Amino acid sequence: MLYPIITKETLEFLNELKKNNNREWFADHKKRFTTHQNESKEFFKGILGQLETHDDIEKMKVFRIYRDVRFSKDKTPYKYNFSASYARSGAQRRGGYYVHIQPGGSFIATGFWKPEKEDLFRIRKEWEIDASELRELMDDKKFKSVWGTLAGEELKTAPKGFDKEHPNIDLIRNKQFIFVKKFTDKEVLSPTFSAKISEAFKVIRPYFDLMSQILTTNLNGESLLD
């Protein structure tokens, strides 16, 4: 089955927008923008359809092209990418998916971008007790070939209440628990690009299953959802 694709013209438009990031140029090319925005939305819907064959998705969010410049030194009004996120359904399914289309900077990401304070503490306490299952998962040959290593912001030292000499301190220091996979423009333009994204997201599922189990139970393994 063929799914919607990203075209060379869309990447070219985003490149032009990067070079002409002002309201006058954008107004003159609004029709082109609408065409490429609609193309990207169809592409993201295609990703959603494939995700729904192997996960339960609650909603898809397509991000706006307009930047929030209120608290930014960079006052350019527009993003030069198209992106979307996918939220999993139900309290028992944690984690989410993200797709980012940008000339020379396309990537997909997945995991836990900004865990709530309680969730972050629960994750860290789990690694304090035992991180062997996570390490085994991340060392899996196929997993590593697709997603590489754990990414995200981390503290420079141990969080308050944790031993800085703990053998799992490299994990405990993390503030985010995400994985990122980058793609070249050539890969983005391939007719199999959306299928590759879906397959990559399928590979992340054991990680989601582990983290969901952690975040829906206490340290005794008792469910918090009952």
C-alpha cells in the first residue's frame, strides 16, 4: 500500500522560508504554503494510519508554522519545518511519538520529553533499585541499530536524595528519556519513508512497555490504576 509522501517541492519551500523568514514574503507565498501544509498533513495522517496498526493512538497534533516569539530573542515569525505528534491512548500507555520534517534536519523522536515531577522521581527510584531490564533493552542489537543511545537533558550531578556514586547514576541524572533518529533529505523523499518511520516506532514498543509498567505501579509493583 502506498502512503502520502513528502515532495522535493515541499523541502524547497521550507528552505525558501528559512531564507525569507518575514511576514511580507510569507503573505506573497501563502498559496504555496497552504499547498505544502496540506501535503504534510496528509503525510502525517498516513503515519497515523500505520501507527494504528500496531498501537492505540488517542490523538494526532499537527504543529502550527507560527512561532511564539513573546519570550524569545529570535523574532523570526515562522518555523521552517512541518511537524506532528501522536499521543497514545489510556493511562496505561505512556510515551509518545514525534515526526519533524525540515530540510537537512528531519528526525523522529519518541519517549518522555518533560516528565512530571512525580513521574521523574518514580523513574529515578526505579533505576536506583534496578536498571538491568532497561540496559538489556537498550543493548539489544536491533533496538540500538534503529535508535542508538538514550538522549535528552541531564543533571551535572546526582539529584537531591540520590547517591552520586550509584552504579546507575548515568540514568538517574537524566531529566528526559528520549530517543531520536535522524533522516537525510534523500530518505525523506523516498516513497518508503513513512513505512520506515512506522517500523522504527514499532521497535520502540518494548521501551514503552517497560516505562508504562514503571509509571503505573509503585515500587512494590502494585498497580496505581485500580
